[in-house]
Amino acid sequence: MAERTPLELPAQVMCGVLAGPLFVSAFTAIGASRPGYDWQRHAVSSLAVGRRGWLQRVNFILAGMLYTYAARGLGRCPRQSVGPRAVPALIAGVGMGLIGSGVFVTDPVAGFPPVTPGEDGSDDAGLARTAPTREGKLHNICAIPIFAGIPVAGLASAAAAGRRRDYRWASYSAGSSLVMAGSFMLFGRAFGGVPRLAGRGGIFQRVSIASGFGWLTALSLRAQSSLCRR
């Protein structure tokens, strides 16, 4: 007799399928509506700054809640489809990191949004505000479980799949992890002032997000398929 799957389990896993596409679609639409925002140059987090920044903050938090909920379901799925139990734990960390990214707003980066002069009208007043704030530092800390956690989860899943001789999934998982980590490093260097990469930081970050969040969607679909066979 086939084992019955609790009704809430497929719904939890489906949250992992939807979270990435909804998050990317939302910040793409938000960026298109912000005057002066250049997706090739500016970071996604910059959309959370300013009067209309609440839209991106909500986007961060909703995506984080979906991934946190999905992690609960993935933790109850067959290990053959998800990988070691560390993988759902890392995905829960991704969810918490996204929520924290919405709670703690980044500092202005790469000139967006533009910093207005100080009340005294001096141009140097704006420069004084470029020093990292505590909230900005907390935002950067929240990015660690996202941009480090997903590649680690992908490599862990790849290693487990390799031991089962599921080389197709192992190759995809490892490749996604390396692309996400590598493009994130390029993103950091672009915003760090490397001349050859200047003006392309937004592109590198979006490649990193697409590869990592795309892998999370694929993993959730894989887990969902395993539930249908139970």
C-alpha cells in the first residue's frame, strides 16, 4: 500500500517552486518603474531604498517567507530527491536571509538612489553619508546565507546525487552552484571599483540570482515529482 502524503506537504514544496520566479518578476517590474534605476549597473537591494522602497522590502520578506515554508516541506521529502538534511536547513537560512534583507535596508550603492546634498547646501555633505550604516551592515550580513547558502546546498545535493550515480542532477547542481558563486564574486568586484567590471554589477548579481534561485525552483519541482510517485 502506497504511503499517503500529507496534504500540506505538496503546498509547502510548491512554495519553493514559486518563490524564485515571483521574486525575480517583482524586482524586475519594480526596477522598471523607478526613474534613474539601471538594472545593468545597480543592485537589486538598492530598490529597497527611498520613498518607494517598501515595494522591494515587501518582495524580500514575502520571498523569504515562501522559502522558509518550503524548507519545512523539503525536509520531509525523500532524501533521494532533495539530498542531505542539511539542504533544507540551508534553504531555511536563505528564507531568513531574505526576510532580514527586507527588514534591514541597504545603504545607497553605485549612485542609486541619488544622495541629496545636506541641509547646509554643501556638496560634501552627501559624501559624509556614504559611510556604511549599522542597518546597511546588517543587510550585508543577511546576504551571507543567501549567496553562500545556496551554493553550499547545491554542492551537497550534487555530491549525494553523484554517489547515487544520478550524474545529470549532480552536474546541474554543481554547475549552478559554481555559476552563482562565481558571478557573485564578480558582482562584488564590480561594486568594489574594478575598472573593467564597472557598470556591470547589476548584470553579475542577476546572473547569480537566476542561477541560484533557478536551482531552488528545480529542486522543489524534483521534490514535488517524488511526492506524486508516493
